[in-house]
Amino acid sequence: MKENKDELLKRFFSTANQTVIADEGFSDRVMEAIEPAADKRLRRISRIWTAVCWTAGIVILIYIDLISSIHESATHVFWNCIRWMTDIMQQFDPEHINPLVFTLPLVATMVVAIWCLAENKKLSEI
């Protein structure tokens, strides 16, 4: 049934695709005149605008001394994360952890994987 509909659609659109409107080459001439000039001009304007924005952004960052502030903040956050992870690792005691903490995420992952495979099979059949 589906294949029959596909064939009908292909046949319908293949005849519509072969229709040519006689314009004596007008469309081709217009497209040849428009494309190169517009493409070059837009590309040049885009490059200039990108360079201006990057330059302005860098000047602003240097002017307000944001680069060193970002570096200091990133360093501070990094070392705080390292300290936090070492504190957690020191307090980790596997004997007092409920087995469901490991089992439930594993089961949920397997259920989602099976569901995705089933959906993928359904989509491939369409």
C-alpha cells in the first residue's frame, strides 16, 4: 500500500518537474548578473563586520581588565572543585551505600536503550 502511494507521488512529481516555462533565457541572465556581485559584496561586508566586532570585543576586554579577572576566577573555581572532590573521596564509604543507588540507574539505562532500539526498528520499517 505504501509503495503504491510512493510510486504515484513519484510519477506525479516527475511530470511536474519536467515542465519548462519559456522565458528565452531571462532567468539565467538575471541569476548570472545578481549572484557574483551580491556574493562578493556580502562576503566582504561580513568579513569586515566580523573583524570589527572581534577587535571591539578584545579592546573592551583589555580595557576593563576582564581577562585577568576571568583567569583568577577560573583558577579559584578549579582549585575549589579539586578540594570538593578530594573531600568527597575522603568521606566515601562503600559499605554504607544502598545497592539501589547503582542498580536503578543501570536498569533505567537498559530500559531506555531497549526503547530506543525498538523505536529505531519501527522507524526503519516505515
